[in-house]
Amino acid sequence: MGINKIGILGGTFDPIHTAHIKLAEIAMVECNLDKVLFIPAGNPWMKKDTLITSPIHRLNMVNLAIGNNSSFCISDIEIKRLGNTYTIDTLKELGVDKSQKEYHLILGSDSYKEISRWKNPEEIIEIVRIILFTRKGDTLPETINHTVTIIDEEIEEISSTLIRKKVQTNDSLQGLVPKNVEEYIFKNNLYKKQV
């Protein structure tokens, strides 16, 4: 029997942290997913004015973070693509629009509130289902014209910005990133000059 239900978790992952992993684990259980595909962003158009760590480091960190879970996999599809990265282009390149498999886009409420600004949002909603993680006190759009699975499980909020600041002051990242990711960050001298 092949894979039928696949979750997609995209992000800058600069760096990937334990909350990202927890989101994927909860989505797998709550939505009965067979796999979660992590997709580090290449050149995210919404962060065009932000300094982002090189793609190879972000890819390596995701690989390290998910390495022990056989239900997690990674794609460098966005990193290989030239120019701005758009979700609809990634989904089509993955063949989601032609696949018999069921794809679920895993989003936090911040991303979901911005979905109308994305390239071809109506088309995205047609070819994937949305798994939405909400935060306490979130106000979501009043009209949701598509199927959304809302998960309101409390997950510790972790900021990649906070992690980068802690690196600059040589603070421990215990509990914020997997141990092998912490070792990678310090070994490769990441985040010493940026926040």
C-alpha cells in the first residue's frame, strides 16, 4: 500500500526548531498522515528584505532535525529553483495537482492570515487541504470557503530570531533545537553576525 496522505511543511527554517518538529508530529497523528515533507524555502518573496542563512546550511539543519523519524522527509525543490519562491509553483512542480494522493499544507495562523496575498491562493486551496495550527487568542478570517482542519493544541512558541540572538551570546539552545542542530550551528559558526 502506497503513501496516501502527505503533509507539507514549508518554511525558512533559519534555523529549524523543536516547535517545527512538534507541529509535524501532531499533524501526523491528528490528520492520520503517512508522511510529512519538509520544504526549506529558497528565496521567499515575503522575506526579500531579510538576510537569510545560505540554503545548504538550512537544508543540512533540517536533515539533521528529521533524521531519526522515518515518517519525515525533505525536499530541496525550492532551494534549487531560481528567483522568488511561491507555494503554488512548488505544489505544481511536486505534481500535487495531478496526484491521486491527498496533500495537506501545514500552516500556522500567521501564514494562514496572509494566504490571500500569496500567488494564486484559490488554486492552492483547490489542490491541497489546509491543516491550521492556531494560537491562543487568534482571530481568524470570518469566512473560510474551503476545508480547513483546525488544530488548537498548545505548542510552545519558539522564535528563530531568539535562537539566533542566543547564539550570538553563546547561550545554550537546549530545548529550542535538536542537539545535533545546535552542534551544527556552533560548528559552522552560524548566526554570529546576524539576528
